[in-house]
Amino acid sequence: MCLPTAITDKLNLRFNFNELSIIIANFDLKCPKILTGPGPKGFKVTYSKMIEKIEHWQSSLATTTADFKRAFEHLDREALYQKPQAGTWSIAENIQHLMVINSSYFPIFKQVEEGSYQKPFIGNFGFLTKAIGNMILKSVDPENPKKINTIPVWKPEKYEEKEQEKLLEAFEAHQQEFSDWIVRLKPALEKGQVIHSPANRLIAYPLEMAMDIITTHEKRHLAQAKRVLK
């Protein structure tokens, strides 16, 4: 819910502060403008930190999606699937890989949302899970030139969509689904939920870091796909 102006007036009178900052836990993300800037009589409402992060991740997903479409939607099927050389992924394979790896998180997200998720033992060691998360985040940075070997369950050929000609449309729908999940996971994010990698329960990191890893990883493969055109 957005905060009505009438409430801000009352709060301003009650607390008698020049500026009051309130963290709003539950509000409609579709109307953030009402919650920005100075309010009546100097009253000010600001986002919680997690809400800012959620908007950052959603913005990253939207930007990456738009960049993929802008760069490749003019290509025909042959160009999308053409490999520049043996051992190098085509543009389509980069997109397929992203959908495969991102979707592998969805069953975990569902368990977290339902409250049935069982945190792995390693998840009890905060310093260790953060270190693991940071290591993975650095490895997927677009500026990191080191090649990463993709494990079999995340390879492009695991993508099962039959209508390959509509790959970019499928990617756009996938990105929206992921963006929706981020909002649904807000309570878990605020609690500092730790999850395991979909590929290995012995690899765990904070859910918050998983979002950073996923959105950064997408940018890495956008850059990789663009290099195919050069």
C-alpha cells in the first residue's frame, strides 16, 4: 500500500520532527513515486534498504532484457544459432544457458516462500556463506577474463522450449517471471535467508547474494553474446 498524504500529516504533527524517515515494510512497488521526496511540512518518507535493492535487481533484469533485444532481435534464426568457432557458444546458447540456470533456482524460491526450505548445514556459518558468495560473484563479473566451465545441468542443451524461433520472446517472459520472484521473496531477503546452489547443497550463500550473482552473471553473458557478432 502507498502511504496516504493524510497519514503523513498526522505523523508529522505527532512527532514534531523537522524530518522523519519511516521504513515501510509493505507497500505497492507499482507506486514508488508517492514515497519519494519531501512530504507535507518537511515530512519525508524513504524506502527500506531491501526495497532499494529489489528495485536495483529488477532494473538490472529489465535493462539486460532490453539490451539483449536491442542487440539481437534483428537477427534471423541462422545468425542466432551460428557458432563463431568450435567450443564457443552461439548467441542463442548464451540466452538458453541463462534461462536454464535462472530457472534452476525457482524450486528453491518456491520452498523458501512456502516456508518448507531446509537450510543446508553450511548455511549456519555466515562468514563462510558470504565468502563463498563473494567468490562466485567475482567469478561471474563481466570484467573477469577467466573462463568458467559450465556444469552439465546448466548447459544450453538443457533448455527444453521447442519454439526456438521465439527465443528472445521466451527470454523476456522468463526475465519477468524472475523479477516477480524477487518481490515475492522480500520477507526472506529481509531475514537474511541463506540458500544452497541448485547444483550443489554444499555450496551455500545468502539469498541476497544470489540475486547479485544472477543479475551480474546475465551481464557477463550479454557481453559474451555480443562478442559473437564481432
